[in-house]
Amino acid sequence: MSTSAAATPAVNSPRRVLLASLIGTTIEFFDFYIYATAAVLVFPHLFFPDSSEGAALLQSLATFAVAFIARPVGSAVFGHYGDRIGRKATLVAALLTMGVSTVAIGLLPTHASIGLVAPALLALCRFGQGLGLGGEWGGAVLLATENAPPGKRAWYGMFPQLGAPLGFLLSAGIFLLLGRAMSDADFLQWGWRVPFLASSLLVAVGLWVRLNVHETPQFQAALDRNERVRLPMWTVLRHHPRTLLLGTLGAFATFVLFYLMTVFTLGYGTTVLGYSREQFLLLQMVGILFFAAGIPISAKYGDRWGTRRTMIVASGLILGFGVLFAPLFQAGHPWMVVAFLSLGLFLMGLTYGPCGTFLAEIYPVQVRYTGASLSFNLAGILGAAPAPYVATWLAGRFGLVAVGYYLCLTAVVTIVALLAMGRPARLSGKSA
């Protein structure tokens, strides 16, 4: 009787599982992107006003990078509890951590009010955002993939990934509306706070959905077999170091491409190429639609070909795109920029769609939350955290061609890592 009771809590309907995995990452990425947008458009003026325009932007991007340092910490903390007590409770805690940090940013006094304490508090809140996202992503992917039927794991695993384009569209959309509804002076004075404060409503919805799902069947089975490990992080580092390294490098180009196509292009397009903030956000929103389109396409082929092979093909296409970076990203040619953003972000969708399922497949269930989260977030430190900063420096020193070569190099590293990984075992609850 007890065994059948333990086996049936998979009362999770597919619709509820996919909604819970999608809505959480949508909120998390919305929170993350409103910071990224504000780091380019707002924070240099309000939190670093004593520096020159270029130096203030670089300082603001440095606080943006703080979250990527926090993300592996979030992987370790939330991954530990996700592998020890379960996916559901940990996901709720991660969402709360991210949400509180984001709302706090909307309430911060600026440099004009409290001086140097203001950027310090900004960096602290940014750390909290990274901490929450470090725990959120892995749990959302496992919630989807560990509830997926055979042959549909990449398809289920792409729903948390769709949170990235949806979160970006919400973020860019709200900044566009604010830009049109108020003057630049009002926007800088108080309007920029609206997206951060509004995220509290999204968090409330996300918590309600998350609290109404059950534990995943695979993790519940591991609990029933008493297969939990005492220190998941130590187990990953000691028994799966090669998997950790290759999994991290396998997601490297994914992060570099995305943050070049969003944060770097927004900063460069508005400060160097002369596009207005509203115009460029609109161009990016068109590109994000192609990002969203690429995710289900790659998930379909991920189930047919395998996630690793799909990511190798996508990374090869990214390598080719790096050569086109400078010729397509030009001043005075908005339609060419639309094509540039659409192509780059479509390729992002092709590599990002199967990425979550791939990283889940390479770890056993007992350490899957910790291992997948750690690989994903270490790739964020390696790829995304320095990408806007490095690209801004390269473009200023050597021109956009150097940024394209930087992207090519990261694509080569990722392809080599994916080839070295070999074919991952299909996702299962068994120990590796």
C-alpha cells in the first residue's frame, strides 16, 4: 500500500508541470533582463555619475557581472537542498530570493542621495538576483524533464528555456512603454523603478503555480530507494569533474552569443551607432521572436538526433555567424540590424533549446540539480559575465570585427567540448 502511494504522487498533469516550469523561468529572466537593460540605460547616470560616460557604462556592466559570480553559489546552495529535500520546495525558495532582490532594486536610493553606498547596495541586490537564478534554472529544467514521457524529454525541457525570450519580451516591452509614456527626465527620476516593483505581481503568480505541483516522479523514486547523497556538491566535484568541465564548456558559446546579442548590442547600438533607445529595443524585440522560434525547432531535433548533436550543429552555425558580426551590425541601416539580430538570436534558440535537457542527461538523479545548475551557471561566469565588458573593450580598441572573432573562438571551444563529451546517457533515475 505504501509503495503504491509513493508511486502515484505523479498526479502532476503535463499542463501544470509545463506551466510551472515556464512561468518561473519567465519571471526569473524578466527580473534578470530589466537589470541588464537598466545597467545600460539608467544605472550609469544614477549610480556612477562621477565617471565619464564610457567609464560609467563599464562600471555599471561590472555590477551586471556580479550576478554571474553569485549564480554558482546559488547552484551550490539550492542544488544541495534540491538534491536532498526535493525540487518543489527549493524552486519556491529560489523564486522568492530572486523576487525580493529585484523589488529591493526598485526601492534603492541613488548616488545623489547616499553617495557610494548606493552602488554598493545595487551590487548586493544584484548578487541576490544571481543567487536566486542560480537555483531557479536547474530546478525548472528538472521539473520538466523528470516528468517527461520517453522520447519527449527535449521537448519538455525546452519549456523552461522559453522563459528566456518571454522574459526578455516583457522586459523590453515595459521599457518601451515607459519610454513612450514619459519624458527622459521622468524616466530617469522614477520611471525606471516601475519594472522592478511590478515584478512583485509576477512573483506572486509564480509562487501560486509552484505551490500547486508535486515532487517529480524520478526524484521521489530516488527518495524511496534512499539514494540521496550527503553532500551533492562534493559528489559532483569528486566523482564527476570531467562531466562538470565539459558540460560547462558545452554551454559556453550559448551564453556569449546571447549577451552579445542583447546587452552588448544595446549599449553599442545606442551609444556608438546612434540608434535611439526605443528604436533599438524594438529591433531587439523582433530578434527575440526568432530566438523563441528557434527553441522548439531545436527541441524537436534534440529528441530526434540527441541533444548533444543538435548543440554541435548549432555551435557550428554560430561559428559562421561570428564572421558576419561586423558587416551586418552597422549604423544607419535598421533593416540590416533587424536581420543581424534575428539571425543571431535564432541561432541562440537553436543552441539554447536543448541545452537544459543535455545538462540534465549527463548527471545521475542524486546530484542532477547540483550538477546541471553548476555547469549552466559556471558557463554563465565564463561566457556571459565578461561578454558585454570584453566586447565593449574589443570594439573600442579593434572594431566590431574583433567582437566577431571573439564569438568564433567561443564557438570552437564549445564544439570541442561537446565532441569530447561523447553521447550522454538518456535521462534516467539510475546512478551513473
